[in-house]
Amino acid sequence: MTDRFHDAGTRILDALLEASPEWASELGDQRFSDRLSDHSAEADARKAAMLTDALGALDEIDDLLLPAADRVDLEMLRNRVSADLWRLTELRPHTWDPLVHLPGDALYALIERGTQPPEDRLRALAARCRAVPGHLATARERLGDGPGMPRVHVETAIAQARGAAALLGAGVDTLLEQAPALRGEVEPARDAAADAVHAFAGWLEQEAERATADPRLGGRFYAAQLWYTLDSELTEDALLTRAESDLLATEEEIAEVAAAYDGRPPFPGQVREVLDRLAADHASTADTIRPACQEAFDHLIERIGDVGFATVPDHPVRIIDMPEARRGVAVAYCDPPGPLAPANGEPTLIAVAPPPDDWTEERRASFYREYNSVMLRNLMVHEGVPGHALQLAHAAGYQGGTRIRRALWSGTFIEGWAVYTEEVLAGLGWSASGGDGDDLRLRLVQLKMRLRMIINAILDVRTHARGMTEAEAMTLLIERGHQEEGEAAGKWRRAQLTSAQLSTYYVGYREVADLARDLAEARPGAARREIHDALLAHGSPSPRHLRTLLGLGTG
């Protein structure tokens, strides 16, 4: 049965990768790097048939005859296929979300992150560029015939489209310097692609006034999206109840820490006053934000070794400005090498987005207060070490019977681990001495981030399933989350652009923290490093599957 599953799983994963060439490139599988996804109606029918056949093949495998690792891989693959089929046939984002059609990620994977020789990357890039005009013509057709586009998606797509066009400039020139013989093939293709992207952005600008569709999914679609995204038994009602209860508890905790930091007894408004003072005193600037991130990252490498947090893989990490084509949703992200690519020493990239150029000076100043130097320390814990960069480096070392677990990552585990590390490290202190208020400052911003994480989940559920208004969201984010106005506005935008992803932080944190606690109880005497290395030794499955792999039962 194991061989049968491995054969079927390999075929199904290959079919998924072929149907989504951009995803394959992101994972480091370059077999389809000369293509773009086909979003035509005819392709929808073919893909739906493929996914239905894949589910049938998986249903024929008796999971009781498989070892635990293969059972987990089977369930992960089944969840991915089921999610793809539901999104293709029910949610149908390619008929209302222009972001789905943008070629920026497909181009970025070859221009900035490609692992192939320059000649191979340029030939694939030329092929993808030649496909862009037809790809975007299909986009206009599907979006034009669809149920209508939400304005927030249109506005974000316009900005990202211009960023995608910019990708085709200096980055391609740099590649061409390494393979000048390919200019005649590449330059006409990239010019045509750039023209098509600019034309698509122009079309979206014309459509913006008519883009009045509600970005909220509604209760039925949101419940399904939450299930497939979290891969957890937690319902939206239970999620909301837990999150709102934890918000109250965290508000009490941050009030105690703020009073200790302030050196005065608690009083109404003290938390906001203390956080505002800390933000003003440690505000970053356009010139200091990236160096501050680098300094914090370098310190963390030493600190997690000092406290025996986890084994640090020997893997390079670079901190960069976020490319324009990827801005508009999150402030930072961690971009590791593709897990299906051959190991070649390519670094993990931690990207931080500067505030948009069209922001007012007042809003830009607000951004630099929100992402002050103390907050940037916590951000590097989350995005760098011992958060995403460390966890994903461990995941890259996982070897299983198939490539399934290397390709299928659980956002719930990945985000949950990163948030969990924020809390543990804040408890251990920023430095051995904790001098000059470092530890209290870090604890304050970590608790502020915990408030943000909890509110993310509340915002996610209430926006998409309970009809939360912008005014209600901004009040929640600013008054109870203590966020700057610009940060709150960005989070409201993100809540509309995404669904269920904002809940992965809170749900993942709760489930990873429970796993760490239960594993420590099951292995009395085990050191912190041993517990954490065990949590990181199985790739990036969802916490419920990791519980199975660790032999911890249902929790």
C-alpha cells in the first residue's frame, strides 16, 4: 500500500504543479518555468476533472495500512486537492480578483530567485513574457464576464502590476549581461510583456469606478475557506469566542507590564501612553529601518544559541527591501529557497516594505513610529530567527517517501511557530543582562504584537462572516490594538484582500504552544533545544498532523 500511495501521490503532485506553473517555480521545480497558469473556461473544466480524478485515486488508498508519516502526507494532499477543487468550482477568485492574474510572482521567480544558469532562466523568462499578453487578455475576459471586482482588489492590483512591469527592467538587464547572446530573444518578449502589463493596469484603472463588489466572502464561503486554510477542527464560532476571551486577558497582562515599565500604578490610558512614548523615543527612519533589522537579526543568532532555543542550520539569510510587485498586502515576509530546488546555498530573503511613496509625510511618520527599533527586534524574531527563517531551514532538511510534505506547507504551523517564538524569547529576555529596560521594552512590544495577532483573527471572522464595517475595524485596531492609524488602515485593507490567512497566526500559536507543552510533559527532562528541534523535524505539516507524528494523541 505504501508503494501504491507513493506512486499516486507523486502523479497527483506533479499534476498540481503542472496546472500551477507559478507555484511550481516558487517551490523550485523549474519543469514548467516557461509557462503561466491557464485561467480560461476550457482550462477550468480540465483542471476540475483532474482534481476530481485525484480525489478518487486518494480515496482508494487504505490509510490504515500506511505508516504515520505517509498517512499525514495522504491527508495533506487530500486537503490540498479538495481545497483547489472548491476554490476552482465554488469560490472562483479568478472571475473577480485581478490579483490572481498578475504575472509578477512568475517573473520574480526567474529574475530574482532563479537557481538555473542565466541562459536557462532567460529562455524561460522569454517564454513566460511571450505568454503574458494572452494571459492578461484571458484575465480581462474572465473578470469582465465575472460577478464584479471589489475596488480594494483593483487598486492593489494596479500598484502590483506597475511593480511587475518594473521587474522587467534592471533585473533583466543584469541577467542579459551574463548571457548577451540571448538579447534578440528576450528583449522583444519583455517589451511586449511590459506593454501588456501596463495596458492591463490601464484597463483596471478604467474599471475601478465600476468595481463595487463586496470583498467579504460571506458566512458559507468563509467557513469553507477557514477549514481548508487552517486544517483544524476549530469552527469560526469557537475561534471568535476564544480570541475575544484571550484579547481581554492580554489587555490585562499588557496593562501590568506597562505599569512596571512606567514606574507608576496602573491608570486608564496608561498602556497607550507608554507605547506611544516608546514608539516616539525609538522611531525608525527610511535610512535606519533595514540596518536596525540586520542588527537585530545578528544579535538573535547569538541569543538563541545562548539560551539553547533550537539548533540553527547553517543557512545564509539576507534582509532586503520588498520588491514593488509584492507590496500592498503585508509589511514583511520571509522568502526561503524553493523546497523542491537542489540545495545550492541560495539565501533566505527577509523582505521589509517601506511605506508607499504616495503616503503623506504624517502617515509615513506614523509608519516609522509603529515599526520603531524595538518593534523591529520583535519582527526579526518572527520573520528571522527563531521564527520563519529558522523553521523553514529545518523544514528544508526533511526527507520523506515523496515530495508531498516538502511542497505542501501549513500556514497555521508556520505562522503559529513564529508567534510562539516571539512569546518564548520575550520571556527569556533580549539579552543576558536585560539592562537599560531592554527586556521590559521587548515584552511590551511582544504583548502589543499578541494583541495584534488576536485582533487579526477577530477582524478576519467579523469582516468576512459578520459584516464588520471599516469604522468598527479601525476602532478595534486603534483603541484596543494600540496601532498607529496607518498600520490600522493597512490591516483593514489586508482583511479585505485576504480571507482566513489572518487567523492562521492566532490558531497556529495556540496549537503550537499546546504541542510544545504536551511534548515537554511527554519527555520529562528534555532540554528546550530538544523539544523545539523535535517540533521542527517533520517539515511544515499542520499542528494536528504534527501531533500525530510526535505520538501525542489528539490533545
